[in-house]
Amino acid sequence: MTKKQHQGPSGLIVVDKPAGMTSHDVVSRVRRLAQTRKVGHAGTLDPMATGVLILGIGKATKLLTWIVEESKTYTATIRLGISTVTDDVEGETLEVAEPKAIASIDDARIQAEVGKLTGDIMQVPASVSAIKVDGVRSYSRVREGQDVQLDARPVTISEFAVHSIDRTSITTVDAEGASVDAQVIDLNITVSCSSGTYIRSLARDLGNALGVGGHLTSLRRTRIGEIQVAEAHTLDALAELREQEQPLPLFPLEDAAAHLFGVRELSAQDATDISFGRRIEPSTSAHQRATNGGATDGITAAYAPNQTLVGLIENKTFRGQPVAAPLLVFEASHTFEENPA
């Protein structure tokens, strides 16, 4: 049976995800609003988290794999003094630190340990992550009561800024379910990081380094790649547009690719070659037009002379020679003209 092609506009929608919804919940909502099943998302956010969630509609779903790999920025609150099963506020308490242990931690010590978690580091992902262990999601194993140990992996923390350090007393529940008074330290932070970084794990590791435990109490993603939270729309705003029979605010496919990646203007022959899956000469600064600072290294959006987005290309080495190779082709098996009418 021939696969039904998406009919209608393709592009990206930037959603400001509300707390309490899964990323899949947001996709389901937008599927109804866009009246299509062909919707996906890039970069899962936990239910407690808010902020930038990029959704692709139609052909733009093909971009999502590469958007996931973009760097990200978060604002968050880390609570030192309490550790939880999930490394965030939604998990059961594992341990509550003694008040004297909290009192012994000064601001300078916190900043010193934050510095150790900045730059290129090895990070053990949160055990309730979606990483698969022998074919089963880690979070599923944790919920079944299994002790999951994940391997550390390299991540880059380009920014770990502490904006405030607030010391307070709270009433919480300990590991036995009893109500206890606790001394805690709340840190309001900003983190910019590579793809695959777990902010919950930063909270856990900072708390462990200080000897008092730690977990995340709030998380908001403010950036993915070049896309900022100021460009995001609430689900309520999107629903109101549909009620008014207005189109959804899509980044068209061509604009979305230019917003996310460097841009290369192709000749008709190069565009045709990429369309047929062939390699062309490598991208250099001479090939590119001014974009959001997109470099010649990494992924480049490739456009035909008529400004059609042909695909995504990347500089590689083939048989010892530098080339630009197609990673993703949107316009397959198409012959382009040099001077389109």
C-alpha cells in the first residue's frame, strides 16, 4: 500500500510547554489543532519542566533528529539538603541532610563545586531517563523497583551560573514517610549545555559533592540552538488561533532550516547532485550567505537557485578527499535549473 503523503503546510512550531504535561501530550494536542498525525517533537521535557519544545509538522518532522543534537539553555532551581529517587521534586525522598551539615556549607564552597561541574565533564544520566538498558527504558526499570546503574558519558557544560543562594527552613517527608523540619539551600541557576545533558544529574552531583544531597525543584528550557523561548507559543494561544480559524504560526521548512543551521546556496548542478544523493565539493565560507552565524563546519542547509530547500549537507572525508555529503534530502530525484523562471 502506498504511504499517504502529508497534505498541507510543513514547518516547525515552537511551544512553551506547560508544567504537568508530557512532551507526547503536547504532540497529541497539536495533532488535533493541526488536523494531521504527522507531528513530532525534538528534545523531550519532563512533565515538571516548562519551556521550549520544538514540534515538526509534515516534512519538517525530518528535521527533528538534527534539532535534538543542538545545544540548549535552561533556568532551574536546585535544592541542596534533600536527595530523591528521581533527582527531582517528583521523586520520593531518599535522605534529608542534618542541619549542621547544611550550616557548614558557605557560598564559596558552592561556587567551587559548581566550577568543577563546568566545561567538559563525565556525567551519569538520571536513572529515570529514557535511556534503554537491555531494550527496556531505564525509568521503567526504576519504577519496577530495580536498581539501575547507567554508564557515565561525556557532556559539555558551557555555562553554569548561580544567580542566588537562598537558605531556608522547610517541612518535608523523610524516607520513612515521617514529617521532618529541614534546612535547605535553594540555588537559582542558568545552565547552557550540549545535547544529552541531564540538569537533574547536575543537581544530584552538586549535592553529592557537598555531602548533603540535592535535587531539582524547577526546570525551564529557554533555548534550543538558535530558537529562544521568546519565539514560543502557549497551547492556549494556539487553540485560540484555531477557534478563530487562523493558521498556526509555523516556521516554514525553508525558514526553519536557515534559522537552525548554516546556509549554502547551491548551483543548479550541485542542487541536482544533492537531490540524487551525490556528494559535491565541500562547503566553504565563499559558498555561504549570511545567516545566524552558521559556520561551514557541521550541518548546512542547502538551497537550490530557486530557494528550494534541497536538503541538509555536511562536510566529510570520502576516500581521503573532502566533500559535502547529503545527510537528509527533501527534494529527491529532482533536476534543477540554473535560472528558474
